[in-house]
Amino acid sequence: MICQRLLVSRFLPVLVGLMGSSQLHAESITLRVCAENPHYLEWRGKPAVLISSAEHYGAVLNADFDYRKYLATLAADGMNHTRTFSGAAYLEPEGAFHIEGNTLAPAQGRYVCPWGRSTTPGASDGGNLWDLTQWNEAYFERLRDFIATASKCGVVVEFNFFCPFYIDKDSGESKMWPLSPFHPHNNVNASGPDDRTAVYTLERSGPLLAAQERFVRRVVDELKDADNVYYEICNEPYIADCVAPDWQAHISGVIADAQRDHAQPKLISQNIANKMARIVNPDPRVSLFNFHYTYPPVAREENADIPFPLGNNETGFRGNSDEVYRNEAWDWMLAGGALFSHLDYSFTKGHEDGSFSFPPSQPGGGGAEFRRQLAVLASFMQRLDLKKVTVAPELLASQSAKLSVRLLTVKDRQYAAYLHHSAPPLWKKSKELRQGPFVDQLALKIPTGRWKVQWIDPASGNLIQESRLIAQTDLTKLHTPKYQTDLALFVERLAE
């Protein structure tokens, strides 16, 4: 009931505009690629972008995390996306990556795992060894309720099946691998190799592959009726050569086969790279391609020919301030991105309302104020006709020196731009933005006619300046109002 109450609160206009509520649409249509514009998504019968600032992926596997309160907070703050790790093979020790309040590091005895326990003691967490042939039904009950609650709250869930086991820089060993139910010392089946790099391979994983397949099929079956899920094969498979490409293709095939008879099969996503990589010979079963830490948004530009949505679904390592991540979000979305999901460290156990005051050592940012700023971006994007919007740098005829401009257009009807002075390589400080005041000019190739011009503060959403323009030639010069950090522009044709 908590999200239903929120939907009739003061947030209703924002939420309906962002995502549509299951309470407001009789016909529930699962997330899919937008047929009219495949660079974007469609959900519940409407074109959609996914924009969020969300927790560190432990909502399901951490028994102490109140996901209902968390999802209600996302809804109230105008966010419509979250990632969650499955818990089938991967969790983290306390202190991993210097994260305070890490939801992927459940307390002793509070790890919710899909595998059942045997009667044999000796698992790394102090409990009995896991049995990879048995299920923990409490896990699937929690998963179903998490997804159903997210749906009521208007939140799309990226369900991430697997994750490689990272190496600690100081010790040269993995602190995650000894915790995994897949480690042969942690399961009664003595399944799997001792080598963490063999877990996600076809040739060396041994009986683990069958367990992985069973788990994938069980999850896909459990969630077949959900309208708000897509499946990511593996988080950061490119780390330390731990995940074989043919294994990824095999798992995507298992997902596709498991839902071949479903009325509304879910999208499959693949995590391509940190920052940038050219997508070559994409898996035909994959429909959403995600990047991490992709700033500036080169990944979107270099893969513009890929006729599918691209996402930036993990951020961080640029300090704690809001402005750099706001800049990253606007740059990505105005470069044609379909998804932006910030890693928000203000969500922890006991602070599921996103109120945790994290230390400066945290490897990222987040918080209520940042989520409010992202809601401004989400509202801005929904003003565009997403069925027809395209990236249009060619329509920018000129601009002030050192000014970065990202430009989208709905041909002859709408123009949306994001301006700032902090783009690499001219600005090399990744943890802060160049400060003004700035006054810039740019020339746009827009048709003759009457137009409304709005200059908007991306941080507050406030309208700084509005004017009417009569374009008498195909080239229109615009002068910005004075601004300090960044600026958004929205130009819309007026009825004749």
C-alpha cells in the first residue's frame, strides 16, 4: 500500500509523466524496445527513459534491507530504475571498495541465498554448506515480492544474474570468491573448480554450469508475469578476463529459451565495458547494452549505429559532489542515452530512505538532493517526443569557444540541448566542474517560424529565461543568460 499512497500524493504528476502507474493503466505491457525509435525503451504502452539514483545492488540478498521503504523512496523522488544482484554466486565482505554501509555485504547470517542449506556445517558464513541441487524457497518469495513492490512503485528492475570475483589490489587475492556458494569449500556437492576464473566458462566450470542454468531458468519462470524486469547476464564481465564471451552467449541463450513461450518475454541486457568499447557482432538475443563510468558519453557516440538502447548503469569514482554526476547524467541522456542509473551510497541498511550521511572516502555520491536533480532531467526528457527524437550535432552551426553542447531534436518541432564548459580534454578535473559565470552564444539550424525558447537550470529545474522567437532564416543565433555551471535549452515550435 505504501507506493499506492505515494501515487496520489504531490508526486503523482511527475510519476505519471515519467513512467505511468500500474494503477492508472489497465493494459500492462512489459518493458521493451520502442518500435518507433529503437534507441529508446517503451513501458506500459509509452516511450520511456530510465533514470535513477539507486542502492548498491543488495536489496534482495540482504535480509536486513527494507526494500519496501527503499522502493517507496525511489518512487517519491521520481526515480524509475534500480539494479539488484541475484545473490546466486556473489556477495562482498564488509569494507569492500571502501564502501560504508555496503548493502552487498550482509551481516553474519543475513545473506539470503537462492540455494538451500545442507545438514553439513562448514560454510564460510558460519552456516551449513549450501546444496546446489536444492532451493531456498524463502529467497524466491522475497524476490517475487521485491519485483511486485517495484512494479507498484513504478520502478523497473535490472536483475543481474552473475558477477566476477574481483581481486584485492593489496593482497592480490579475491575476498569475494571464498564467500561464494560456488566455491567448492562452501557447497556439499563439492561442485566447481578452485579457480575463480573458471566459474564463468563453458569448458572449465564443471557442474557449476548446470547449476547456473537451473538458477536462470527458475528466476525467469518466477518472474514471467512481471512487467518491470529485464535481465543482465553478468556485471562487468570484462574484469580480469574472468568471464568467457561464449559463456555469456550461452547464458543469454538459456534466458531466451526459458522464456520462449512467455506472452511478454523480458529484454536481455549485456554490460559491455567501463567507459568505452565498440560493440562488434552483438549477440542477437541482447536488446539493451550497458556501460559503466562512461564519461564523457563517447560510448553513445561511437555506437550510434547500434539500433538498440544504450545505458550508463553505474557511476562513481569521481568524488562525492552532486554536480559531476548531474553533468554525467545530462551529457549521457542528451547524447542519446536511454538509461542512466547512478550508484547512490545514501541507501544503506537502516537508511532505506536514502538518508545515510556517507564519509568523503565513499567511492561515489548520492542523496536526496541529487535525486531531486535527476528528477529534473527525467521531467526534461519526457517533454520530448521520444518516438521521433534523434541526436543532432549537425544542427549546431557554431558555438562559443570551449563550450560543450549536446543536442537532441524532434525534427522541425523540438530542440533540446545541454551546455557546460567541463568537457574533456579541455577540462581534466573529473571531480569538479569548471565554474563561471558564463555567457555563451550558439547558432542552430532550425526552420523558419515561431518558437518558444526556454533556458533552464539543470540543478534546480527553475526556468531562468523564456522568450518568443520568430526564425526568419534557417540559421538562428541564440544568446544564453548568465549561468554558473551548466545550462539546459528547450526550443519548441509554436502553433501558427
